[in-house]
Amino acid sequence: MAQMNVSLPDGLKNWAETRVAEGRYSSTSDYVRDLMRRDQEAEEKLRNLRAMIEEGLASPETDATIESIIADSRARRRRA
């Protein structure tokens, strides 16, 4: 595993140490790894959302009602 040294202001250092003391994490390194994983997941979700928005903006207009669009979406999810 690679090692990285990070400088933090006292307030953030205390915050991380408090999370460890609460028993939520085994170490400050564990806490930072969890934060970074969550950030990666959030970025991926944001990328997917932006791609869906672009797809929607590029799609043709339709006369479908919101009710039929929702029904179609629910049907697709049931089949998946």
C-alpha cells in the first residue's frame, strides 16, 4: 500500500481523531480512506447524472405525458 503524508489544520486533525475515538474508525488513516472512497462514489454519481442530462437534452421532443414516462420507467426497472 502506498503511503501519503498530509498536513491538516488543528481543527481537522481533532475532528478526525474524534471520529476514531468514537469508535467509528480504527485509525485516522481508515477515516481518510473512507472519505476518499465516498468522494469517488459521489463523483461517479455526478458524472452519471451529467451524462443522463446530456442524453436528455440531446433527445427529441415527445408528446408523451409525465404519467406515461413514469409508467414506462417503472416498467423498465421491473424488467431489469
